[in-house]
Amino acid sequence: MFVRLILWAGLGYIIYTIVKAAIQAFHAPPSPPLKKSRGGETMERDPQCGTFVPRGDAVDATVRGKQHWFCSTRCRDEYMKQH
């Protein structure tokens, strides 16, 4: 009887821990974007989809005299159609 009580208490604690971790994961503030990649490159935000990409890997384009960096040619082309 005492063993069952200990097992139920252990199971309850495990469930409590999982639920608590899930709630914290959903309510955690988003981490700020990196300013530099692991290789030391500047990270640029794709204005179309919001993805951050190292400048060396980005596809660049000039729109209305302003330089923009994109994660892919697809995002660049969609942005160019809209602007």
C-alpha cells in the first residue's frame, strides 16, 4: 500500500514537472536575434519572412535605393513584386 502511494507521488511529480516546463516554454519571451553569426558575420533580417541570415549567405537586392538582404531568391522575388 505504501509502495503504491510512493509510485503515485512520483508519477504526479513527473507530470507536474512536464506541465510546468511546457507552460514556461510557451510563455518565455523570445530571445533577441544575434547580431553576429558564429563565424563573426553580421546577421541581417529578411524583410519578407523575418528570418535572420548571415550577410555572407544572404541574397541581396537594392530597392528604392536601400540595400536589403534575403534568405532566398524566392523571398527576394516576392518582396520585389510587392515593392
